[in-house]
Amino acid sequence: MNFINAYIYTAEGQPISNGYITVENGKITKVGEMEDFSPFADEKIIDLKGKRIYPGFIDAHTHLGMWDDGLGFEGDDGNEDGETAAASLRAIDAINSFDRCFTEAHEAGITSVVTGPGSANPIGGTMAAIKTTGGRIDNLIIQSPVSMKMALGENPKTTHHNRDESPMTRMATAKIIREALIKAKRYADDVQKASEDEEYDLPDFDADCEALIPVIRGELPVHIHAHRRDDIFTGIRIAEEFGLKYVLVHATEGYMVADELAKCGTVIFSGPFLCDRSKPELVNQTPAAPGIIAAAGICSAIVTDHPVIPIQYLPLCAGLAVREGMDYDSALRAITINPARILGLDDRIGSIKIGKDADFSIFDTDPLTLAAKPLAVLIDGKTVYDKGILNG
């Protein structure tokens, strides 16, 4: 299938003012200027007549399918409040991928997300990167696990204070994380010794330690929920102590210490900011934050934290960041190639490039404006939404 005569925002390199894309078997096989277009005789051609093509948008931090839309406790599967260090919990065992918000996501051009546990526990379990087509979750997975969720600050304190159990302080939250990491390191060492020397017995199986082994080896990143500046630096301190790969999630006050964070080489999932300041940690929340962070040279993505901000408003969040000072191209990259690179998934998603998944949207206007809505959306080369321009 060929899409011709389109403005193509590639997210890598310069936009193509009048170009074409060829899709075969769910992948992008050709991209270029119209002057180089030469299809085979029997190939389907869709003339977009100057319309715009953008890579599928990526929301790198959500709880999509973990809290069902419009339900209370019955659809609440995001936090296992009875535990504190629950590393072996897996998002894919809780995601309701039949939730209607999957449809709202892809109809808005959001084709990939990271979703998983909330922030009630210091260690909440593993996150998954998935497509938003909906249907059986096993058919949507890009990578699972894609990260381990950790949380600092107000949420773990509040959750467990209400249960009259630890952690009730920031000190205890950090202690629980360190304790779990140290235990996992010793467990991994004992497993290694047992594999090398038959005189050593394998340690008793521990599911949480097993789940943390790739974390302590630097193979699986940690996504650290932190809003306040002190919590941000606690997260960095722990990551540096154990040599962890990490991403700061939210980093609400990160813009206030952007130069320091740039020195640390950190990366940030910025948001949500299209919402109220619902708790003390958000007192310094501002939609200007992504622009300040990007200007400091920090690689960042814009996120909704769905359902805090409904996922379909991800492009609107990027537009709001532009209104508050963010460079336009930086905002587009913050919902396309940046999250793909941070997640280590840029070999498949995040840009219009030969060899990548054929995930893209077609617009007739600027996608970061309030009135914008895709005319059509493709995921893995299949049409998941069409207002009539592809088959009408």
C-alpha cells in the first residue's frame, strides 16, 4: 500500500514536504520524495493530496487498562496495597485491554503506550509497552517487562499510613527499596555460585528477587515516580548507589533544578500537567516544565499518567507545552521519537523510517491544536480508524 502526496513529519531528520510511504506486511518499506516514487503496477495507491502524516504518538507513562473507565473497585487493578516491595507483579496480568479507552487512544493517534502499576508501593511491579489496538493483551505487547516501577514521596506514605504500617516516612520508603535491591543482589550471587559449584545449594525461590535480578544487572530500567525535588534526588541517589538504569517519572519540580538534573544525565517523563494540583506535591506544577527541561538539554517525553489526564489528550498536552514556551519540534519529538529512544524501542516505533512498524496518523491540520483529530490511523499497517479517506 502506498500513501502519496503527503507532508511527512519523520521525527528523525527533516520533514518531507511532498513525499510518499510504502507499507508492506505491517512495516514501512519505503519513504521518500514524490519525485522518487515508482510503484509496481498492482500496488494500491492512496493520494493524500497534501495531508499530513505523523508517526504514531507514544504515551510513555500511563495506567491504561489498570483502572477501567467508569468503574470503581471492580475495575481498580493498579495498586496491590497490601504489599510494599512487589517486584514480581506484572502489568500484563491486570491490563483490561478491552477497556474503551484503548479505542479513544488510537482514535487520537496514540498507537503505543507504557502502562502498569500505580505508586502506592515503593516497588510496584513491572510495566509493559503495548500497542493500543485493543483485544487480547498478549497480541499487543511490544515489550514486557519494559521497566520496573518504583515510587517515592507522598503516595507510598499516604497509602501505608492509612493502613498503620510502614512506610510512613520518606526514610522508610527508601529503606524498603534499598533492602529489596540488596536482597536481590545477594540472591543473584547465590544463584550464580550454585550454578558454578555443585557444593552450593540454590537459595529458596523468591519471586520478587527473581524479578529484580535484571534490574540490579542494569538490564531492566526502573521508572521512578517522584514529584518533589528532594524525592527526585533520592531516586537518583538510590539509582547511582546500585548502578541502575533509570527514568524519572513526573519530576514535577524537575524544571526548578533542570541544570543539576542535566549534569546527572537523567531522562524524564514529564506530566501530568493538564490537571489540578490535587495534592501537596503538585504545588509547583506548571505546563511550562517540559520546555524548561528540554531547553536544559534533558531528553524528555510528555505523558498523561492516564487516567489522571485521559489518554486522548496527549497531543493537546504537547500543544499546551508549546503555548507555555516549548519549542514546537521538541514538543512533537516528546510524544514520538524521544519516548521511543528512552524506552529502547526506537528500532520499532517513534518515527517514520524504513524498517519500523507502520504506525502513523493522517491529519489535515496541526495535530497539537484543540480542534485537531486524525482522519485515519494505522497500527502495524492495519487501519484502526478511518473517517473515510482510506476506504471511503
